[in-house]
Amino acid sequence: MSNQQNIQELTLEEVMGDRFGRYSKYIIQERALPDIRDGLKPVQRRILYAMNRDGNTYDKGFRKSAKSVGNVMGNFHPHGDSSIYEAMVRLSQDWKLRAPLIDMHGNNGSMDGDPPAAMRYTEARLSKIAGEMLQDIDKKTVDFVPNFDDTEEEPTVLPARFPNLLVNGATGISAGYATEIPPHNLGEVIQALIYLLDHPDATLDKLMTFVKGPDFPTGGIIQGLDGIKQAYETGRGRIVVRSRTETVTLRGGREQIVISELPYEVNKAQLVKKMDEIRILKKVDGISEVRDESDRRGLSIVVELKKGANAQGILTYLLKNTDLQVTYNFNMVAINHQRPDQLGLKQLLMAYLEHQQIVITRRTHFDLDKAQARQHIVLGLIKALSILDQVIKVIRQSKNKKNAKDNLVAAFQFTEPQAEAIVSLQLYRLTNTDITALQKEQADLDKQIAKLEKILAEPKELGRVLKAQLRQIDHDYGNKRLSEIQAEIESLKVDTKVVVADEAVIVAVSHDGYLKRSSLRSYNSSTDDDNGLKDEDFLIFQQQLSTLNHLFMFTNKGHVIYRPVYELSDARWKDTGEHISQTIGLAADEAIIRTFAFSELKQGGRFVLTTTDGYIKQTEFSEFLPGRTYKSRAAQAMRLKDESAFVTDVIYIQPDEVAQYDVFLASYTGYGLRYPLSEVPVIGAKAAGTKSMALKDGDHVVNAVLVPREKATPVTIITQRGALKRMDVQEITETSRARRGMLILRELKRNPHRVQIMTGPLPAAAKLLVQTDTRQTFFLTPDEHPISDRYSNGSFVLDTEKTGTPVIGYPKIQFAQAE
């Protein structure tokens, strides 16, 4: 019945919340986060205390690590031996801690991430500075609590004579909290503590004149003073840590990059492997060898370069793409009064000073009690020696030791401790010299007691003791700063010429959206028609370019796709290449209509864009510069107001040429309009443009071309009935933008001609590639047809009943160089 009364009905949420809450509290307080006072996690504190208690200190010989681990596990830390040993090994690694707390003989791991030898092989003892962490622990300076099985007592915190939390830093992850505190320079932190003792209202800026920033045991260069200051203010901040490098010139004019310091906690072996992969995969042109030359004299990684290689450019690439440079994020969380707190520099320093003041006060009380107890005994002995004969007589008349003590207390008013000291006195102490020694000891005790009482009574005196302690620590263990601090984070801009070899290639873009680059050797060993494309597909762009050139591909839905030539798939000329949809999603009815190549991205030109629904605009080249997402998303080149509209064509022109050209537009129903290009406004990439041509219902713009204003220029028109007509655009009177224009075909009552294709001026004897709606392609030679007047409908060149209706026309690809 009593058991049934103890049954509680609880929801799963309540049970899980309660259990997880308790577990989280344990993890936070007892495992993963350091104490703000001594900077140690419980397992670290237990290791140091257990080794100190066993006399495994710096001034004695080394002992097997397994023995120390067993003591810690059996007495204080009831967890796995591997976790204890890992913690012990980390405390000994001088590339992880600025002041290692354990000296270890044997393999204790390496910067290459090698595991340490098993604990049965290594030997360990406390380092000398670890002794300062435990100094005066036997003087009741810190609280003790029972261990896990109540058989021993362990300290809740160590006295910590030096600011271990900041000097050695901390890293850990617990339930809901994580900590990342970097190591600092011991001397700098002590100078800040001494200043803060004298100036409790010190500003962070003043404290940072002492603590300039982290000081990693692996050295390196720290960039970002703003990040350091933010971290010291709030507990969170971001800095950049880069390797220390030097470029050395060898005989023969070759160079090598020598790396002598790495960022904190970077795995050296993995870094060397990554750099060698970059060499093997030829992601950078110019590295001949990467080797690790580290030895007992120190770290050294050598990147040997080929003759004529750009050393600075290669170094910049390596800094950006490997762990030669890393970002370090401060997250200064520690247990403060049993709670996890995120704290800045001043709060951490204040917490340490507060702890030391408590430790010194408790130590002083302990020493004072001990001195006063001894003084009491000494006074009793002096009194006894002054009446020695009477004392001896009383003792001789006593029955035993207890009776003698009672008689002395009754006869001479000695206290119990004094009587005990008298009856225990050895005979040789009854000499005259011993009285002198006792009187001297009494005088010394008087001075010591006065000094101790002054420390307890006057905060300034306690401060003086604390400062003297700190200065002594600085004198004994202080060393020079290893990490250099630079105010600004240097931006890393990789020169493309470093990453990509300047190589001549043939670049091809097909109508159906296939892209490729091929070597000149592959191209020259193939016939022109053997280009790997399907029969119904054809090239709309083919040029010999450099791998350092840039492609801009415009689609009929108003998008622009950017690709550096070196990013195109490298394929044989006989291969199809990579389809654009493998990296960029396009609409089902979207296609590339025009491709431009440029040698650099600093162009002063403009693009002229026109649409089927009668809009036109000029847009500066700079509007189309690639953004971060250029690899996966097409950028907007022109906004289409009507979903059914398309961009008809894109033309590139220099600003100083605008006055020399007219725009000529042809509409489906046979109207032509000519006006100065200067009437077309220059607007942004996301704009829709302005009206180019007044269109009737059911009409649309077929194409727009630029024609010289002062020169007779023929254009070629192909109708839906398969007729080809050449006409001089000067037959169309120049007017102004947004008019309907003049007829360029003779209107027939039955089956009138409608414009399907209109192309601008073509080179002499050039061929026009025409594709029909049945995916058949034909090559026509416009020069073979005479120039007609604007009322002519031309001559038939295609039998549309057999071939289908013409839909697309491109000049046959002419081999050209990049602009």
C-alpha cells in the first residue's frame, strides 16, 4: 500500500525535462566548462590535486602515467581511464597550452594529430608552474567536499597563484553552452591584474594596453583589433590567425615559401596534405613541391615554387584556401558562482582577484592561528623556565603525566596546552641558551602576528601581498609574446593568373545550351563539322580565347550567365560538352541567344537589349559583373513585362560609338523603324526599358540591329513563306523612338508575307544559318541575292511545305579572337 502511495502520474515532457535538466546541470558544472577562478575543469583539477597529494611534483622523479590515472579514477573521478589520460596529455602539450601544467616523458602526441603513447609507456609529473596552482592548499585556503564515495575529500577549486584561465585558455562543449577562451601571455595578464588592483574603475582600453590580445603557444599573426576588443567587451568576438611565412630566393632565381608558425590548433600533417593536393590537382600553377622539414629545432614547412612563379599570389591562394589562415571565434564562458557566464576581460580579471583575496585571507587566518598557538606555548615555556625548580618539584611529586599536567595547571595557572608542552620538554632544553632561543622566537612571533593581523585588518596591505605574489610569478615564469598582433584583417584577393594557367583554348556555345572548351590540339585534329553536337543542334558562338577570359551568355528570357573560361568543362572538340542546366536552372522555353567574350572585367562598354513586346534599353557593362551566386543562378539582364515576351537580341557597343549608330527594328507584320541609338536611355539591369516601337495587336518585334547612320547598310529578311529579301535600311526614313515605322514588305491580300528573321549587316560571302520549326538547318548566302526596295517581298529560297517555317537565323560562326 505504501508503495502505491509513492506512485506519481507524470507526463513524458515533465519527466524528460526534469531528467535532462539535472543532466545538463551536471555536464555544465562538473565536466565541460572551466571554473572562472582557477580555469580548470573538474577532471583537470582532480588530476593536479591527486598528483600533488601523491608527491608526484616537479622536484621529484617521473612516475608512470597509468599510476596517476589509476589514482585519479579510483579516488576522485569515476569515469573512463581514457578520458582522464586524454585530459592529462593535453595538460602536457606545449602547442596547446601557453604554460603546460604537466611534464611528460614519452610520446604525448604531436601537432600532426598523432595520438599519444598508451599510459603504460609514458611517465608524468606536475610541472613547476603547476605547483603554483596548488600552493598553500594545505592551509584551508579553499573548500573541500567529499569525493564520490565519501572516502576522501577533494578541493572545489585550487588556490591558483597565477591566472590559469586566461594564460592557458579553455575549450569545451556542454549542454546548451560552449566555451572558447584563447591562451594569453602570463606577463601581460599579471600587469593588467596589478593595474586593476590599484584602479578598480579601469577602462577596457586601459587594460588592453597590458593585455594586447591572445598569445598562442604556436605563435602566428593575429589580425583584427576590433574583434579582440569586442571579445574583451562582450565575451564574443572574431579574429583571423594566419601563419608566419617568409619567401626565400634560391640559386637560379627560384623561390620557396617557408612557413615557420601555424595558427592555433591547426593539424600540420593535414595542412601539408591539403597543400600537396592543390599541387597535384594543379589548382595553382607554379608549385613544384610541398614538404615538411620540421625537426627538434622547430616547425618548418617548405612550399617550393617553379621558376618564374608568382610567390605572393600563390601564398595568397594558400592562405585563402587552406588552414594557413583560420578564423578564431572567442566565446568566453566559464562557471561563475555555480552558473555559466559569458564574460569580458575585466570581469575575468576581477573574478580572479576576488578569488586570490579570499585565498590570501584564509591563508592568513590559518597562519595567524598557528602563530598564536605557538606563541601561547612559548610564553608558557618561558614562564616555566623562570620558576624551574618549583615546576620540577611539582612534577616529581606527581603520580603520572596526567597528574603532573593537572598539578601544574592548579599550582601555576598554566593552560592545558602549556602544561602538555612543559611535561613533554626534554632535559637538554633546560639550558640557559634555550631561554634565549625562546625569547627570540617570542619576539619573532610577535612580529609575525602583528604582520598577519595587519593583512587582515587593512585591505591595502592584503593588496600589497597579492601584488608581490603576482610579481614573483611574473619574474619566475614570464616570457616573451609569441603571437604578433595586427590591427586590420587583410583581405585576400586571389589573382586568377595564379590559379589558372594562361592557355589558348577554343570555346563553343551551342544553340541547345551545350558549353565546352577544347585545346587547340584537339580542335586542329578534328574537322569543323565533327563538333560533337546533335544533327539538329548548331554553334552560336565559337572563338579562340584564353583560359583567363570571361564569358557573358544572354538568354531570351532576360537573364545573363557569367562564366570564366577556365570554369567551363574541358572536353575534346569531338565531345558534346556540359549542358548549362547542370549548374543553372533555366525555364523550359529559355535558350542562350547571344554570347560575348572579354579579356577582363573592367569594361567601359554597354549592352543594347530589345524585346519582342517592344522595349529597348542600354545598360552599362558594370551592371552585369558577377555576384557570389553566379555559379548556380543566372542574373537578371532585363525585366520582361509580359511573360510571353522574349529578348530578341543583345548588342555590345562602346559609349563613344553611340552617336554613330541608328537602331533598326523590324516587326512581324512587316514594319521597319529607324532612329538614333542616342534616344535609347541608359538604365539598370533590373529595369524593363522604354518603348522601342509602337505595335498593333498581334504584332511583335522580330529583331533589332545597329546600323551606321551615314552609310548604306543592307539587312537580310526571311519570311514565314521562305522568301529572302535584302534591303538598304536607308530606305527607311530616320524618325524617333516608339513610332510604328514604315512598311518593309508589300502587303498581299492572300497569305501575306510575315517577317520571321531579320539580321544586320553580314561580312562579304558570309552564310546565314537558318533553322526551321521542324529542326532542319540550312545555310543561305545573302550576297547571292540583289538588294531590293522596301516594297519587294524578295525571292523564295525555302520550300516551307517540305522544310517547315524558318524560326531562327544566325550568321555561320566565324573564327574570331576575344574582344
